[in-house]
Amino acid sequence: MTVGLAPGATAWRLEIHDELGSTSDHCIARAGEGAEAGLAVMARRQTSGRGSRGRDWQDPGGNLAFSVLLRPAEADGAVGLWPFVASLAFHGAILPWIHDPAQLRLKWPNDLLLAGCKTAGILIERGSDATGRWLVIGFGANLRAVPAIAGRSLACVAAYGTAPDPEIVARAICAELDRWQAVWRAEGFALLRAAWLERAHPPGTRLVVRGESGQVEGSFVGLDEQGMLLLHCADGLKRISTGEILLLDRDAAGASGGTGT
């Protein structure tokens, strides 16, 4: 039994491993064994990390590899809004370590940028089995170093501030997840959307969205009521539900890797 939690707070249980293949895979396996919500797993070294769209993550050491297991209620189960909860939590955990807070920005739907270059990313996976519904959120951040990946514009916290110990960031993420889940449940998505937009690249930013059916280019307008990306294109306003987002001034060469779980 956990004592002293605020109402609605998660009973977080942090495990720190010297080495794991993937923190998210570890959480998924534990979910299948019946682990309760609040399991948080960090690896000092990760050997088989993965990012979005099946990308590998190279770990040069000293960075964050961290995942959490949640058991969302039916009303919270839509994976489409969890990226906003997770990215706001991640931003709040990293921001204190950046000398110029204005340089840390969110990129739809789940990346953190420093001076326009990717420094952190989130991978969200969900499922259900005999133990019930589960949601695993993986957080990867370049804290001390960036991996050498040709054609990718990457950044690390150390270059723009002070690199914290990964455990400090992991614990801060847990606290921030509780904070933003409480906001979501009390105020709804509108307040999350407003907070996310305050921390995102500004309206008018030129973006390219790459999807299975090709790519579209336009100017960032904002988010709709369901969290879809609003993009002003040559043929009108488009609502984007999924895709790889590239900032034209930074990502035209293909920047999007460098973090994973």
C-alpha cells in the first residue's frame, strides 16, 4: 500500500537497470505478467532502443532511456490525446536544465526540439490481454551526447544548458505526468491544447508532413479539438492525423531520429 499520495496521483515504482534491451519492451512484458500502473523503468544503457516508425536508437551513453506503464480507464484510452499529456510532462522535466527556455519547443505530435533540432522523443504503445488494458509510454532524450547519424540534425541538453542525471529527469517525468493527467481530467483537452501550443513552434512555421500516401507542405496553424494538426496548404486547410513532421528550415535533410525506448 502506498501512503501519502495526493488524490489521483500514480503509485510510481521506479526501477533502474544498468542495461536493458528496451525499457518499453520490458514494461510491455511486465504488463503481460500483471504489473500495475505506475511501473517506471530506466536503463543506464540501452542496447536495442527503438523510436517511431521502427527506427533504431543509438545510445552513446549518459542519455535518458525511460518508460512507464499505465492502465488507462476506458475514457482515457484514446491514444490520440496521450502524446499531449506525455510531451507536456517531458517538456516540464527538461526545461529546468535549459539556459534559454525559449529554445526548447514541442513538435507535433511527440518530439522535443532544442534550437530547432531534435533532442527528445516519445513512443506510445497500447494493448490489452488477460491482465486488462495497458499503455506504455517511452521517453528518450539526448542529455549528454548525440548519436552520430548521417543526415540528422540532433541536439543534446548539455549543449544548451546543464545535463542532469537521467534518474532526476525520470522522476520529474513521473511527477509531471501526474500533473498533466490531473489537468486533462479536470479541464478537458482544451487546456492541454492551449498549454501545448504555448510550448510549440509558432504559427506560420513551414512544415512538411510525410505519410504513406505521399507528403504535403504548408504552414502550421494549430490543433483542432481532437488534437489533429492544422496545416494551411496551397489548396486550403488540411487536418493531419498522423505522419512524420519535418520543419523545413531544419529537417529538410531528414532529421527525426536520435532518441528511442
